[in-house]
Amino acid sequence: MNTHKTYPEKLDENKLLEKRRLTVSAVIVNDGYRKDDYACKILLLGKWVRKCGLDAGDKLTVKVFENKIVIEKEKPGMVDPKFLEREQRASDRALRKKLKEMLSPDIFEDLIIKGGEIFIKT
């Protein structure tokens, strides 16, 4: 028996479904922070999260404004440009490492590796 409630796929993005009041919590984080510093945390938990069209595993975009945070569900297949940049940099580092192993130091010094392409310094 399926007890998993389903909600309509097509939601009106401008229709107010509910209004919730939350409290921002403080979390002491020692890693990278001073001992007396903290990070802020907002916890969204409840059936109302699914009711608004979000479900476990969904990717979200968080837009941060002054005194306002907007959370939106990403469309399936959407690619995060920052993720792509990180992957490209990792790929460039791997390519640079491989070339450094294969080439003599004086030749390697004359190369520029950017965006998966190899250029010769002029």
C-alpha cells in the first residue's frame, strides 16, 4: 500500500499556499571560525515543504537579498555554472599535472592551460 502523498506537478508559482514563521538558529562552528563565532541556520522541515512542490533529492537555487532569501526548485537537467567551473578547473589541474610529468621543465614553463586548451606563451 502506497502511503506516499502526491501533490500536483503543475503549481502556480505566485499563489501563496502557506505563510510560515521560522527562527534563525545559531550554530557554533569551530572549523575556520574564531572560537567565539557562529554560523546561522534556518531549518525547513515538514509536509508543507513537499506540499509546495519540493521533494527529497530536488536541486534548489537560493537567492540571497538584503533581509530576504528566495528558494526555487531548479528545472530538471539544469546545470550549475559554478559546478562546471570547478570541474573545468579540476580538469585543467589534472591536464597540467599530466603534461608536467611528460614534458621537460623548460617546455612545460612555456605552456598556458585554460579551459581545457593549451596555449604557448609568447
